[in-house]
Amino acid sequence: MHHEASQASQIRASAKPASALEQLGALGVGGILWQLANDGQIVDVRCEMPQCYCFRGRRYFDPAPAWSDWSPTADHHPRLKMHGGQLTPDNVRLGHKLCNNRDFIWRQKINSMLAKRMSLDEIAARLNEQQVPTIHGTNRWTPAAVRKAFVS
């Protein structure tokens, strides 16, 4: 019996980790993200957003049909959808739904204020007034945080 248990643990230890394609398939992910994994263009299934808020870590995802905050989504990056960006291999990254949504809110608000020629100081003050959730690890918007959120 001891020999069989030892053999089983050796087999498990030598088992190859699931590929990105297998992991995304198990999560119920299709579309452009599945295509990228199938083409070998996603090598690590992790939230690629600059700010990840998942308390379980960047590599944790709920299955796509659950549509929870931690479900995998395709983010238009670097060119936002509102600026004509498409979900193409050169303009997409994997993120948690919540991380993607927060990133979009910042970009949308900051972009409109930049268009009004507001300074980073003015933008930070406005975001604080509006109580817009801050980037991870901060409790207030600062000019440096505004710049970091916008260019990331």
C-alpha cells in the first residue's frame, strides 16, 4: 500500500501544469482571450490590470458564467474602446471584471478632465471630492496617483 501511495504522489508531482488554454477553457472563457491562448499569446492566466484588487490574488478567477467581480474579462488596452480600440490581439489584456471596471472609470474621468486642460492637482482634488475609489494602496488621489492611473 505504501508503494502505491508513493507512486501516485510521484505521478501527481510530475504532472504538467494546465496550459493557459486549458485554464481559460475550464473557466468558460471564449472569444479573443481563448484565441490568444490558443495561439500561444497568453502564457500566464493572471489579472494583467495595473491595479488588481482580488483578495485571492492575480491568478484567481471565478468561472465566466458567474459574472462576479472576479470573473475574467477582456480589457481594451492600450487603446480604449471609447477611442476606437477593438478587441484584437494587439489591443487586449486579461483582467478581473472589477479591476477592469475600476480602471475604465478612472480613465474615463481623468481623460475628460485632461481634455478640459485641468492640472493633475485639480484632477486629484476633483476625484477626491467625487469619492472615486483610489488606486490600490492609497487612500487619496494625488497628482502622482492620477498620472500613474492614467498612463498604466
